[in-house]
Amino acid sequence: MHVVATAGHVDHGKSALVEALTGTHPDRLVEERRRGLTIELGYCWTEWPEAGEVAFVDVPGHERFLTTMLAGIGPVPAALLVVAADDPWMPQAAEHLAALDAIGVRHAVVAVSRSDLADPAPAVARATAEVAATGLAGALVLPVSARTGAGIDALRAALSAMVTALPRPDPAADVRLWVDRRFTVRGAGTVVTGTLAAGTVRRGDGLALGDTVLRVREVQALGRDRDEVSGVARVALNVTGRTDDLARGSVLVTPGAWHHTSVVDVRWSGTGEPPTAPVLHVGAADLPVRFRPLGAGLARLSLERPLPLRIGDRALLRDPGRRQVWRVDVLDPDPPRLRRRGAAARRAGQLAGADGTPRLADELARRGIARADRLQQLGVPLTDGDHLAAGPWLVDPAVARALADRLPGLVEQHARSHPLDPAVPLSVLAGRLRLPTPDLVRALVRPPLRVVDGRVLGPGSPGLPAPVRASVDEVLRGLADAPFAAPTADRLRELRLDERALGAAERSGLLRRLGPGIVLAPDAVDRAVELLRGLEQPFTTSAARERLATTRRVALPLLDHLDRAGRTRRLADDRREVVR
């Protein structure tokens, strides 16, 4: 399906042209037909052999309904601009053309209507000149008459050629449907309509409205029920759930795929600077925003409510008082806070080279560290590169090198301050480097640093202090002849081995602790398994104690340790067996 929006001054024949092209009049309301002007968005469609299904969104031309017009053209990729041969170039034609240019519509055909009432040549020349000054330069300008049918075939051919040349959107893309109409159907419930720009909506899908997920009960396009519809398409969705907040300007999206933001950094262009409180038009939404300049052509917008925006989105700012619009390109929908003096200028420097194209290397260079899922929500493709990846986190290569260069100094500093505990926990280093997770520290460790049991140890880390090492050696000599006769608490106190010293000895690989105050040689566990394997299986705790020539004080924690390590299995009758 292809979707085209109309644009142009009030009473220049937009609806009449759409009717001539489709055979259906787009005005739905009695008031519209009585007054002869479009008030709400109108829709009608046709099928052409050259192009297939073509839907038209007919928008109001009166200045009082500009917001409605912008809601209709916001998500649409192509336009039919209508100007009248028997009228001069009108303010609404200029405003509509400026709006099309600002929101990034680059495919259009211009129809000079009512050519049967006046010589169309002056209007064709003026329209050609006006369009040439915008991003729609080169658009065909054709004289037509809906009343006589003159030029309608040529207009249809031009529109067919335009829509068939449009790039095809990705049917697997994340859905973002800007709601431009909401109504209730008796027996069905809530129905919303909109232009699906990309992605696919299926019957039974869940679509998120903020934090609420609504279920799509039925899908309809061009008046027919469908199992699924892919963009670009005009769709009507019958949705169920908490629909109280649904209205024109609401957005239905693939759950979890979008970042909803109320602060966004943008590049703007246009004549003069926007006011501090303009209106933002994006998709079918319009809302007041606060405009804060950052630098030349750069600004931060604070939105009245969160919207799902991505890098590269195109929108416009409008000053209703001056009837002026500015183009806006979204550069960052998830910007950092501006807290210190000069932060706005520094932020402008970071964004100076941004052009609204989402690139992974550029985003990591600006952010330093970012979650992969958040970048995807912002529309950044996760391409290969020389960045560092650790779980869900990605780190800019320059930032990764700088962090890795700091690690040896931090480890050495810790070792000097903690001679009994020279290895630094990953979590401590994460805090000192201001990293969101210890996993990033693990990924930054390079030789000669090494990670042992969740701690980082350096090559020059001092060993145990001489008095502690002498006491540990004394314990090991006592265990040489009786490997399971762990020293008593009194003996450990006599040797001045407190829990801190014992922990340092264990981390150095000299002792193995089974519990508070109970230490054995490092190989005691393996030796115990071999001795217990010689018992008749299964065995009792008493038999194990006798086999190991030790006391219950040592046997019980040792057996518990073997159970937890999977070396032995405890049975229902409190006996155990060695796991083969």
C-alpha cells in the first residue's frame, strides 16, 4: 500500500481532486459537506494498475485547523500539494509547503487546480519557484481540473510514478503508530486510526501506550479486515485494555522497543530563533515544549509529556503567534543532564558533528559507556567495531583504554594500603572508576593484572607480612602429620592469626578455611575425598570422623563443604556417599 497526504490552502480543491482520483469524497462529517471545507482528517483510497493500493489522507486547509493538518501529514512519506489557478499564492499554501519541507517530506506532486477557471501558467510558475526553494525541489507541477477532468490522467500517472519510487520500509521494524483519530464502534469498542510508517501489526499483537499494553483485537486497512498489515499503510485497529488515555497524538509502539523521553537534544533550522515556548509537532502529536539554546543551531527541548523518539526523527517547531515553523532533527533522545556552568556550551561541542544519522561509533564516542538495549531503543544499529563489550554494556575504545590504564595504579594503591588483602574486589574498582557494573572491570583487566575469585591482583602485590607467613607455616607444619587436626581457636590466637589474617592466607592459596576458626592445608579436601572413598558406601558421620582421624568440630564443616561442592551426597537417613 502507498499513502499520500494532501496539502494546500482552504478551498483550493483538495477534496475534489481526491474524489476525482479515487471516486470517493473524503469528507466524513455533515458539517464538512455543509460548509464545503475539510475540518477533520479524511481518508479514501483506490487501486491503480501501475501502483497497487493508494490511500489518501485529506487534510484541512483552513489556518484554524493547521494542527489537524500537521497530524495528518506527520507520518506520511509523500504529498499532493494543491494550489488554485484562479487564486494568488496563499498564506496557507506557503505554510503547508514549509511544514512539508520541515518534517522531511521529499516526494511530492503539485497540482494547479481549477485550471478551467483561469490560465494556470502564472500559478504553475509561482508554485514551481516556491517548491524549488525547498527540499521538494524538482516536484512535478501539473495543471488539472476536477470539474472537467482535464489533467487528471496525467496527475494519476505522476502520483503512480512517485509512490512506486518510494523506498520500501522494513516490515520487521519496530512499530510506532501515531494515532490521528480515535472513536468507538458499538459492539467492537475502541478503534484508532493512523499511518503505519514501518513494521507489521497483526491481530492479537500487544502494543504499548506508555506503560500500558493494549491488545489488537482486529486489524483493518482500506475498509477490509486483515490478519496483518505492514507499513507504509493506513490502518484501523480495534484495541482492548485500558484505553482511557487514547486520543489523537497518542503513540502505540512495540513493547520494550522504544525509549520514551521528555528531554531531547535537536538541531533546528529556519528563519530567526524559535521562541522559548513553541509547539512541537511530531508524527500526529502536538505539544508545548521549552526551548533552550545550546549553541548555533542546537537546542534542548523539554517536552510536556514523554514521546517515543529516535535519533534521526524529523519534527517541526511552530510559533502559533507568528505562523512560523522551524525544522527539527532529533540528535539525542536520551541526553545527559546539564548541571554545571558552561555545560550547554560543552554539550554543543559534543553535538557539533551530529547530523541525525545513528552510528554506533559516534554514539559511544559521545556517551563513553552505554547499554546495547538502550542504544537499540534510540535507533542505533549494533554494528561491529573496536569497542569493548561486556554483557549488555558497550564502551568506547578510547574510554576503555583510559580506564584500563588506571587499573594498575588503583590495584597497587590498594595493595599498599591493605597488605593482608592485596587483591581488590571488582565491585570496589567499579565504584572507583564510576562504572555501572563489576563485569566491566573484569573486561578491562589486562596482564600482568589478573582476576582471582572476583578480585584483581597485581604482579607486584606484596605477599603476606613476615610474621603472618611465619604463623601460617607453623600451622602447616602441625597439619603435615595430622592433616585433619585443625588448630584450635586458642592455638590460632597464640599464633596471632585472626580472621583477617586467615582470609589473607586463604586468598594467597596457603590455607583452606572451612568455617570461622577452622583451617586446613589447601589439599585437605582432595585428600579427604580419597580417604572417604575407601569406606563402605554409604557411610555415617562417625565413620568419616574416625577415617579422617579428626573431631566433630572439624568433620561436620568438612562434610558440609564436600556436600556443597558436589564431592559427596547426603542421603535421607543422614548418611553420605562419595560421588563417583
